Amino acid sequence: MIIPVRCVSCGKPIGHLWEEFKDRTENNGEDGNKVFDELGIERYCCKSVFLGQVDNLELINKFKKS
């Protein structure tokens, strides 16, 4: 699944923040709440888009049609 460009509920642009959030939380091990505050993501609807995101592209690519 690909991150949406805007929040589904409020319409705030959030797509450009996904790579930085993912890099800082997974690779650097920073706390998600601290990263949300620094990126300016305050609303729960926007946070739910980030926390509910699952990257399945690598898994799906294993099952390409021949």
C-alpha cells in the first residue's frame, strides 16, 4: 500500500513526511510521538494514517505474474 498524499479525514498534506517518519522510527529507533511533534503532525486522524501504514510492496513483488 502506498501512503496517501493527504489525510483521508482532514485533508492535510502528509505524504511528503512518510519517508522521514519511517527512517527516523525504524532505522534510528526514535520515539514515534517525538517524531510526530517535530514533523508537525498533531491530529489523531493524521497519526492514524502513519501508524496504520504497512509496506507490502516487497511481499507483493514476490508473486508477480509470469
